[in-house]
Amino acid sequence: MEPNPIQKLSESLKTTRDKLKEIVAHTLSDDKVPLSDILDDLYTANYLIGDIHAIYQKIGEEKQDALKKLIESENWETTQSEYDLKKLRLGVRVFAPNESCKYPKGKHWLCANCFENRQKSILQLQKGISGRVGLSAAFTPFLLCPRCQIKLDIDSEDFQDYNSA
Ligand SMILES: [Zn+2]
């Protein structure tokens, strides 16, 4: 188990203080202890302080990361509260803005697939062959997610609805 950083720091500071006292005493007396021995101990204590400083810096960075994640998560909470799940006529589900939505672009739907992964991706209205099975190759409207590339079939009413905005 790692020694408690505060305890280590406190011990290092105590050693430093003791060694400084010894240096002063050594200077003032005829002490036979070589000054270099005292200095070595002083340096060791100071290296320990350096280590502690690095540990604290690391803890600080980890706290910053945690704070950043918290802010991102809170931002997402806000985004989430601005959209409601909406079922389109063909059973396709999208996220539609509610009255509290502050996104300025007017009517838009978000990809439910990306929304689940905490990503806001605006579906693009397309008209063409969506790859729907069992239908003739008629040009049908669909929504395309530019992020996950999912294609969502919609009917002409939904198309009008989305297009009219
Ligand atoms: Zn998507």
C-alpha cells in the first residue's frame, strides 16, 4: 500500500527542518559530523518533497478530468431534457425538440441511435433509394444520419412535415 502522501510530506518537511537546524548548529559549533552527511540527508528529504509535489500534481489533473466529465455529463443532461422521443408514421423513432430546446435551427430531428450514445446528430432529409427491402425502386424519402450513416424510412407525410420547417 502507498504511504499516505500527507504523512510522507510531513516527514520530509520535518527532516528538512531538522537538517537545517543541524546545519546551523554545525556552523555555530565544532561538531565533528561532516557537513556533507547532513546535506545528503537534506537533499533526500527534498527529493521526497519533489515526489509528493508530483503526486499532488497528478491528483490535481485527475480532479480536472473528473470535473470535465461532470460538466460534459451535465451538458448532456440539458440536451437530453430538450428532446422527446417521437414515433414517425412508419414506426421510426427520432428525437424531436420540445419547447425548452434552445437549439436555434428550427425544426430538426436527432438520430435516436446516436442519441443513445450521447451524441447529438441531426438527421438529414433525403430522397432516393434507401435500400428498403420489398419495395419497388421508387424514390422514397428517408432520413440519413451523417454520423452513424443509418437510413430511416419515412413516408411522404413525414417528409412534408420535416420539409415544411
Ligand atoms: Zn446516428
